[in-house]
Amino acid sequence: MLTNGRIFAWSAFTARLAERKHPNFMLGIPVYSDYPTIHDYVVQAQGAFDQTVLGLQQLARFGVRVEIRVVLHAITVPRLLELAEYIYRNLTFTEHIALMGLENIGSAPRNMNKLWIDPHDYEDQLEAAVEFLAIRGMNVSIYNHQLCILHKSLWKFARKSISDWKNIYLDDCQTCGVKDGCGGFFKWATKLHSAHIRALPYP
């Protein structure tokens, strides 16, 4: 279940949820930066970072499984490695970390001029953050990214995460040797996508 996680700062509410004890239940909660001001700016709510982190801690206290989701864009990428370090040092109970490509929904379309960054331009930062988490035993995945814009060292972390009903492949992908293992694009990517999409040879 996706949630901003802030309601769980209230322990009584979190305790009631934990009583359900469903073995397959997990909460996906966004954390956009290790720096509170940046997180608060992204979600447009003052104090959201502190409340979200407290909610995460309460969920851990009551044994509720959590996944942290980080949407990668021009505001979140510059401190991505610092965020990875923060998660490792302060949120070690996190069961899964998803580093996600930007989806053109919600408030994103009208703010794309502030958010858009070609994923090819942040693959070094992404690699550093993934390697930092992975070598320390944390479960990390990359969502919504194409293999041709990722360093090959990241391919094993890339998931086919886009739902079938909104998943497409571009014309350039049709002859790609790794298409079957690539997650493709959201349908809106016909309008905006990396300038570095290309067909790769068979491995």
C-alpha cells in the first residue's frame, strides 16, 4: 500500500494497523532527501520529513513491513548518495528500497520544467547510491528505467516495474538485443524520454 507515512507518527494508529498481522502487507513510503527542507519542498508540506521519519520509526517499532520509495528527478538526484547513507544509518529496518524513474502523473506534468533530468545524466549518482546500499546488505531495486541508459553494473537491480496497461517500447527498441529484459517506458514517454535511448546488441 502506498502512503506518505505521516499518519503513522501517531503510535495508537500504528498499533491498530499492526494488530492486523497480515503476512503479505507492506507500506511503500516516499523519502525524497536526507535534508528535511528538500523533502518538505518536494511534497509541499512543512514538517513532512520529520513526521514521515517518525512514522517509519513507529512502523518499525510495531513490526510493520516498509519499503522506501525515492522518485528520481532534478531535485532529489543531487543528494541521492547522502540519502542512501541516511537510510542505511537511520532506517536499517527498511525491507526494500525502490529508486524510481519519474512518472508523468499528479503534479509532475505542470512542474516538469523543474523536475526533468535525463536519466543518462544521473547514472553515476544512481550507481554510487545503489552500490552503497547493496554492499551493506540492503535490498535495493531500480524501477522505471531502461537498460540502455544504465551502467551495466546496474542491470541486475533493474526491474520490469511498469504495469502492462501503461507500458510501451519505442521504435528504437524493436531491434534491441536486451528488450525482453528491459522494463520499457510509460506511455507518456513518447513525448519526453532520455535522449540516449538506443538498441543494444545481443549480450
